[in-house]
Amino acid sequence: MSDESRPVPVAPPWKRDFPYEALSEEEVTRREFARYLVLGAGTIAVANVGLAVWTQLRSINAGEPRAITDAASVAVGGTFLFHYPGDDDPAILVRLSETEVVAFSQKCTHLGCVVYYDAGEERWHCPCHEGNFEVRTGAVISGPPTRPLGRIDVEVRDDGKIWALGRET
Amino acid sequence: MRASARGRRTSSAVAIYVIILVAFQVFLVTVAVEAFQTDTESLAWSTAGVSVALFVAAAAFLRYLRP
């Protein structure tokens, strides 16, 4: 086949309408573009697996028993903020009577907002989406959450301190 | 000529599939973060599984993409 019979490449219509050239634009093919996309998808997939592993490891940590605070420093009806089982796990306890103390993870089971104790209604309240939880069990009363609050076993010991014994998983 | 046009259409369709799969991956990141925030391990692992499957599918589609 001679050179004369070979078809002359014709510029696509968009090239005539938009006659500007970028440096090395011919080097980026559709396949290369898609390859970069797939590379990005692989990176995201690895990140998702990492997040799953991190979520799993965090839930395995149920915590070791440790003193939280002096029982005398929390009045009846009062609350105390602490972190348990890890330093990144916010928790809250409320003293319901001289002998009864309950504690829960402060993260709402809906989208992780911080819950607080609503003394007037005697319940845990999440202000983000109006979720409400029963004060003693953490069970859902109303709102979008479907799972109870994460309960932390606590007790008042003879040394006058409130101890966290572990988080229920 | 007709076969070549069909090949270009197929190649464009594959590229669009890949773009959609990657866009879905971005959505899955938001689901994984939500699962992390709410300590929902089952959702986190499901999301990771779907994400890896989508990545494999996108990589497999590359074979059908013309240069």
C-alpha cells in the first residue's frame, strides 16, 4: 500500500470548533485517563478496608477496669464526662441516687453526635436529630436511632470512687 | 468502518462505566465513615467488600477499553 492511498487523518469537529492545544495533550489517552480512575478506585477501596479494620479493632476494645472520679464529686442528679475505654471515646455518667450510677458512651448510635443528660425529662437526648434514650438502659425512646447507647458498667466502690468495669459490646 | 464506529462506541461505554464505578466508590467512602462514626462493624465490612468488588470490576473493564 502506497502513501497516496492511505487515508489522511481528519481532525474531529470539536477540534475545529475549539482550536487550542495544551502541552502534551496528545499523550493523555482515554485508556490512561481510565487507568488513573481505576487507580483512584483502588486507593478508595484500600481506604474503605482500612476503615473497616479500624472500626473492628475499636469495637473489640471493651476497656479495663479503672477509677473514673470520686463519687463525692458527683451530686445526685449530676453528670460527669470522661473517656472510656480509650482516650477518643467520650462517655458520660449520671448519678441517679446515692447508690445508683449509670454510664454510657456519649456517641449517639444514629450518626455519632454527642448525647447529654436531659434532667427535666430524665433521659439521654441527642440534639442533632432529636434522638432520645432511656436513662437507665440506654434503649431508644424516640427519634431516628435504631440501636441503644453503648452501656458502660460502673459501680461505686468502698474506696469512694466510681469505677468503670468495661464497655458492653 | 462500521466495526470501527461500533468499537469506539463500546470503548466510550466502558469509559463511562468506569467513571460511574469510581463515583460509586466515593459514595461508599461516606458510608464507611458513617459506619466508623457509629461503630457499626457489619456496615463497615459490607462497604469494604462492595468497594473492593467495584475496584476489581473497574480494573476488569480496562481490558475492553481501546487505546
